Amino acid sequence: MKKRTLSLPTILLISLTTLTACMPSDPYTLQAAGNQALEAAHAQMTSTAEAAIRREDEAILQQAQTQAANDNAATATAHVVYLDATATALFLEAQATQQAATAHAIGTQEAQIALATRQAVELAQLQSAATATQQAALHLAEAEAAKVAREKVVTVLMWGAAFITIILTLFLTFEFARVFTHAFEKQRAWVPGAETLVFNTPSGPIIVDPRRMFGPATVIANKTQHVTMPALTEAHWQAMTTQAAMLTELAKAMVGGFHSPYPTGGNLPQMLAQAQPPALLSPGELPPHAPWRLLDEWRGEGLPLGLENGGLLLADPESSPHLLLAGTSGSGKTRYGLRPVIAGALAAGWQVAIFDRSGLDFLPFQEHPNAYLYPLATAEEAIGYEKSLYEAIVRRFQILRTNGVSTWGQLKPTPEPRLLIVFDEFANLADSLENKGREELWRYARMIAAEGRKAGIHLALALQDPTHKSLDLRIRRNCTPIAFRVRDDDASRVILGAGGAETLPPRQFLAVVNAEIHRAVAFAPSDEEIQTFLHQRRVEPLPPPSWLGQSAPQPALQDDLSARVVESYQRTGSLSATQREIFGTNGGSDFYTIRTILSEAHIVL
């Protein structure tokens, strides 16, 4: 609602009216009253005017404030509308820009995808071409490598063959030279007009008259050509002359048509024929058989082998500690060779361990308290038993060192009895093994044969028709060879070093005892005679050897050999002593085996 305001004339009129009504009648009074009234009116007018002015100003101010508020509201509204419109425009512009950018991006992406697809196709084509090229190059390289490998193999084989040929040629040349030189130095020549032998030695020829063995021998010095005649021919020349004569005539008698080293003429062959030793007597001069009862007078000194022309043929355990028996199947090497030896050993108080595939020929001994029969299920078991036996030898060596003696026989009394180890058909056991097993079997046999005598442990090996391949000739050096009838002259020479065993009649054998060939008749006791003999010669039962278990030990491994070689070399400090202790031999391939093992163990030689 709008307020009403009085104008200024209206206010003055009202003021004058009021003054006139109130004015006194006295002029002075009226003047004073008029002045007062005027002053009052002026004051009132002034006040009214000021109030009106203030009200007008307030109205104007309020109107102005209202108008300003309205203007501000309109301005704000307009600004909001402007901002809204601006925002809408910006949004629409941004949306349009975004859509344009999206469309541009989609177009760019599609273009890039198309470009990447095209590049991928081109790259795949390039890779395919590169793979094909690489495969072709690889095939070509493999072909070249295979060609080079073949050429290398051919070259190596050719060089190897050439090297082997050269080595073989040199070996054969040196061997021929050695044999020729040895034959030349040891040749025996016939001196025409005189029954003499000429021995060419490095110091000069020695001439011996075989008819007068204790007569002077003529010695001619090579350098000075000085001729001397000692008072008597030295004993070793007498032995060499006798041996040469016997072996020459034996070879001539055994092999018809063999070229004799002596020229024809003179009476030397007749003289040599008359010098044949009793060991080479003909079968007619030997007893027809060897009665088992002859052992009633035997006192247990040596193992009984048979009966020769001079009486019992015995094997001394000190000089003939091991036996190597050979013969064809049915020749008697087991029944006539091994069984009497086993019976003699048991009667002498020894312990006997018998290893055989069947064990049937040794049944008479199975009830004896000191005999142990072990049928072998496999040949590998024999290697295990040999290994354990060798360990027993080493243990006995410690006993010898503790007692300060060198052989088992010197111990009084012996803490353990002598031990005889019997292997029947030993070569068949070796042949049934592979190469490594065969080498192990023979290696342990050689070691036992080389070292067993000192420890009171003895071997008896029986084999059929030995050959240079089936028999390890190194073991023969430490064994007493005994040959029953063999297949041929070669087998006889393998076992004996001489022919003759191929013609032996049943039950006869040849044996090399104390470096001499003896011909004898073997005992042939029945099972009952053996049992009666052992019953009459009862011995004290002994505890079984500790190395004989219920099951066969495992065969030896190469690591065991290496350990023993290293231990032996560290103890002895000598390659030769180590080889003798381990293999029972000197030189040869075993020596290089010792060196190889020590080198692999990083031991400075």
C-alpha cells in the first residue's frame, strides 16, 4: 500500500491557520507571539520538511533498493540464463567436438588397423620366406656336418688303422728280433768230430762235453779270444746241458719229423736218449694201478697226488702250494685228481671248501666236520667267494705281522688251520661270465695263488682241455700243473709247457713238481674207501671259516680294487710290489692298470 505525502504549500497553509487562531490581540504580544509562532512554525516547517525529506529520501532509497534488488534479480536471472545458455552451447559444442573426435579416432583406428593388417601380412610373408630359407640352410648345414663327420670318422679310422699297423709292425719286428736274438744266443751247435755242446752267451761261447758232465768246460772270451778251462763245469751249465738234452729228445719223441736243433751224424742223439730221466718212463714201467691202501703208511706230510716209480708223489704245501689240474671230460681229473687230494687235506687236519655246480662227485665229504660243500647257483657267486677269501688272506697277514713270522707254517701253534679251496670246472665258470666278470674271476684266482701260500690258504683248480684263451697263463706260474689225458698236444703244452699228456692212458698223469716232469698213476678210491679212510683218521672239528657265510658274497667292484691298490701303494711305495700284491704278476697290462688307478686317485708317482 502506497503512503500519501503532504505538499509544502499545504503544510504552510495549515501552519498559518494555526498561528492566526492562536495569535493574541496585543500587538507586542502579537508580535512576540507572531515571532514565536513564526519560529515555531519555522521550526515545525523545518522539522516537517526534514521529516518529509527524510521520508522522501527513505522512499526514494527504498524504491531505489527495491529497483536495485529487482535489477539485481533480473541481472542474476539473466546471468543464470546466460550461463545456462553458455553451458548448453558449450556442452553441445563439446558433444559435437567429441563426436567429431570420436569419428576421427575411429577413422584413424580403422586406418591403423588396416595398415597393421597389411604390415602383418607382409611380415608373415617375409617370415615364411625366411623360415623356408632358414630350413634350407639348416638342411644344407646338417648335410655338410654329416659329411664332415663321416670324413672325420673315415680319417680317424684310417689313421687308427695306420697307427695300429705301424705299432703291430714294430711289435712284430721287435718280437722277431728278440726271439731271433734269444735263439741265437741260446743256440746249441754241433761241433763236428766232437760230442760237445756250444752255448753262445753275451760273454762268449761255452763248450760242454755232455759225456763228461764233471769234466772241464771251455770258455772263449769274445773280446780277447782268451780260452780258459775251469777246474769243473759250473753246476748251472751242467743242469742246462742235461735239461737241453732231455727236452730235445722229448720233443723229438713226441712230435715225429720235428726239426732237431742238432745236425745229423755222430752218436750224441743216442747218448741223449740214454739220459732220459725216470719221470719220462714208458707206461709199461709204471705200476698198473695205485692202491688206496698205500695211504695207510702216509704220515700227512704233503698232499698225495699218486704213485710214481719211486713211491708216493706228494705235493709239499710250501713248495707246491696250489694245484692246477686239467684233462678231458672223463679223464679222471675230479675223481682221481681232486678227491684224493681233498681226502689227504682233511686227514691232515686242514679245512676244505669245495665249490662246484653240482657237487655230486664230492658227496663222500659232506659229512666231514671240516669239509664245506657249496654248490654254485651262478658263476658270479664264485667271484664273491674269491673276494671274501682274499680278505681272509689279508686278515691272516695281519696275524703273521703281529707274531713276527713270514709264513703260516712258522706259527706254533697255528691259530687257524690250513685251508684248501677247491673249484671244479673253473674254466667253464669263467667262460659263462661276461668279459668283466671273467677278468675278475681270474684276477682274484691269481691274487690268491700269488699270496695264499704265506697265509696257509691253498687253491686246487680243475678245468677241461685248457687253451691259451680259456686259461690265464699267469696263474700257472704259482701252481703245480697236473695233466691227465687232454685233447691234443696244444692243450698239453698250455698246462705243462710240454707235450705228452695227449697220449696218456687212463688214470695216469703228468705233473711238474719241483721244476721236473713226473709221470705217475693216480689213486682211484671209491666213496666207501674215502669215508673209511677219513673215519680212521679222525680230526678235531673246527669252527667254520668266518668268511664262509650262508649266502654268497657280492662280487667285487672296481671301487674295491682301486681302494686296495691305493692302500697297497701307500704302504709299499713301489709299483712292482703293489702289482705283485694285488695281481700276483709283474709287468704287462696289470702294471698299466696300477698306474691308471693311482693317476685317477691323484697320487704322484
